[in-house]
Amino acid sequence: MRVKRGVPATAKHKKIIKLAKGMQHYRTSSFRLAKQAVIKALQYSYRDRRNKKRDLRGLWITRINAAARELGTTYGKLIAGLKVANIQLDRKVLSELAVSEPKAFAEIVKEAK
């Protein structure tokens, strides 16, 4: 007796079509195009989860540099001064301080000088 694959195949197709929700044109209805699009989208998401960390670090450095220059120093001199003063704050925290607590950031810069 032969085995019909209707139910498992339909379930598999529905899973892929569901993942392709929000895409355009035939990618939402055609299984073949949806499968290609979903595979590519998953590759992009894997790659960009790593790139996001890189982008955020660049943003933090830009913010710290801008705030440091307002206080008469540069990013490089500030980071070097923090290492000498043995102040262990990472760039994310420094950036947050520069944006939300300028007075506290100014005190840290004073210590680093």
C-alpha cells in the first residue's frame, strides 16, 4: 500500500508560508518562492545579529566622542585617561551617562584628565 504525503507536506508548506508572512508578491503564496525567501531571510538575520553589536559599539563611541569634545578632550584621550585612572566603565555605560547624565559624565572626564 502506498503512503500518501498530503498531510505532512501541507503542514510543512504551511510552516514555511507562515514564516514568509509580510513578504511581497508571490513569496507569500508560492511555496517554492517562499522557501527561498525564508532561507535568505534567516541568513540575513543570523548575520545581522552579529553586525548589530558592531553598529551599536560605533554609535556609543560617536556619542562619547561628541560629549567629550564639548568638555575639551577627545575620545582617545578620555579612554586612555580612564585606563590610567583605573575607572572600568564600558562604552555602553559611558554613552548612556553622556546622554542622560551630563554632570556625572563631566565628573568622570575630570577624573580621567
